[in-house]
Amino acid sequence: MAIETDRLNMSAESENNTSITKQELQKINDVVSELEKDLKKTKQDSWIQCIYSKLLLKLNKTEQARENLLAAILMEPLNWPAWDLLAYLVTDKHHLKSLDTPPHWIRWFFQGAVYTRLQMFEEAYDLYQNIIIKFFPTSAYVISQLAVAQNELRDIEAAVDNFKKVRSIDPYRLDDMAAYSNALYVSQRRYELASLAHIANEIEPFRYETCFCMANFYSLRAQHDKAATYFARALKLDPTNVSAWILMGHEFMEMKKTEDAIKAYRSAINLDRTDPRAWYGLGQLYEILKLPNISLDNYLEAHKLKPNDSRFTIALADTYQKLEWYEQAVTYYKRAGGAGLGKLGPLQEKLGQNDEALLTYMQFLDWLKQTDAYDPLDVGTSYSNPEIKHAEKFIKLHKASS
């Protein structure tokens, strides 16, 4: 245990390049050659096939690794490391359906892992909530994965409740605590986030999740330099983690370190081009730099990956409006649903479409009432948002003139 702690300590603080050197590649090739000779002589073993696949991935032999992992799973369906590794090689939902895997209950867990990695959180939520949790109601892993999906679907309260359940079942569990810290950060739970970061640091200071919790803690306190430092430490421990690269990009953006922010977002994109958050971050950055054409390209990529996310749709509409492509702006504000109505109304006014603007403002206020964000009898609430104030004023003026 002490040796492992020292190794992680050195890894977290070292400035050495984490990429594989030519010497290391040669060693891996030598091991693979020896292993292939042994595999021909001995009876095939699922676990050895899994190790062999990991080595093949180091050599970028992805297709061969995928075939060996499928063979390992067919030999031993309960070889979870093989399933887990295979989950990272699935490119999309069509690829998932095409895989010839055995009809075993553990396949549910594999599907859940794939859904989460591919940002298919609605599918992940349905699978964990409606199927898996019925068979494993007290599993910390299952409840934790359900909470991750809820967090990504912005059901923050439910996610936090489930993460609390996980901590009551296993107080020393650090897996998925990075996601828990995100939920606490978004919901502005300062005390709970500070407590989580402190506990994680006591359990194991050199775990990736601990560094992530500490980074979110400092970010919530607006200590962006310390937050960036802890995200950098997290990335020393897990350089392939997309979320850490994206959030480090956000911290650099807050510190107005434009070049560093671009590098962080680009690193995230290079690791996973299917994660819309990195594209969205780049779009925001170029928007700050007043480069709307480049910003638009990045927002389009984010929207393509997650067309139902109103944040990306509204960002597109805003950029089209800045570029004076008003027809496209109107289209995307409408696609954003209720969240886009507050911005659609003023644009329709600008275009002289007053009747359409009136209808939009009325729909906007109705939508706010349904989401408990607006109470016409509460003066404080009613006038707390400039968009609400303008909508009310426009409706009154229109009624008075008619």
C-alpha cells in the first residue's frame, strides 16, 4: 500500500511526459510476441485474453483487441474487466447493437457503461432505474451509476440523494465521487462540497477523484488558480479523463488564460470527439474573443452531438443573431422550446413581427409559471429577470394600444 501511495505521489507531482516512449513500445511488442507464442501452446483462458487485449490496445491494434475481448467474454461471461474494456471500444449505439455478446445478466452493466460513455444518459437512466436496480437495490455501484445519469440529465436533487445513499452504504468509496462533487458544485452546496473534499483527502489524497473534488471546492470559492492546479493533478493520475480537461479549460477561461483554455478543450476533443461539452467550451471562448464565425462552428458540433440540449441550441441562435442571420436565429430559438422564448420575443420585435412577439411573450410567461420560475403576484420574482420585465411591459403596452 505504501509503495502504491509513493508511486501515485510521484505521478501526481512529476512533470514528465505521460506518452509511451519508443523503448516502452518495444517492451510491449516483446511481451506481446512472447504471449502469442504461449497462447498457441496452452489452452485458451479468458483472463489471459483480456490482458492480451490490453497490450494490443497499447499498440493501437484496436480491431484485434476488440475481437479478443469478445472471445474472452464468450469463454467467461463473468469476466467483467473484459466487458469494461470493450465498453471503451464501442463507437455508437449501432455498433453496440451489432456486437455478438452472450445473453447474460452482466450485459446490462456493459450496456449501462456504454450508454454513459457515449453520453446517452436517458438510456442509461432507463436501464438502471427500470431494470438493474430492481435486481441489485442495495448495490453502491448501481445506485452510483443511476446518480451519474440523473446528474447529467440535470435532476440534481435526485442525483445528490442517491450519492448520499452510496456514501451511507460505503463511506470509503471514492468511485464516482468526482460526479458527486459536480452535482454539489452545480447546486451551490458549499458546505457539503467542502466536507466531501475533506473526507476524500483523508481517505486517499492521491486518487483522481480526490483531486477532482478539491478542484471543484476551490472553483466554487472562485480560487481558480488552485482549482486549475488540482485539475492538473487529477490529469496526471488519469490523463485520459475528458471531464477534467474540460473543467480545467473552464478555469483557464475564468483566469483569462486563453491559450491554455484552448489547449485544454482541444485535449478533451482529441480524447473524445463525441463529448459536446468541449465543443461548447470552445464556442464560448471564441465568443468572448469576438470571433462569432469560429464560435458558430464549435456550437454546431456541440448541437450535432446533443440536439435536444437547450444550452447548445440557444448558443447557436445567439451566434446567428450576432452574425445577423436572423432567419436561422428565429428557427433555433423556437427549437430551444420555453428556454428560448425570452430571447425570441425581442428578436421578433426587432424584425417588426409584433403580433408574433406578443404570442411569444405570452408563451414565455406561461412556460415560466409551469416551471415555477415566475409568479405574477410576487413583485420580487416578477421583476427579478430583465426578460420577464420586458415581456410583461410589452404585453401591457400591446393590450393598451388595442
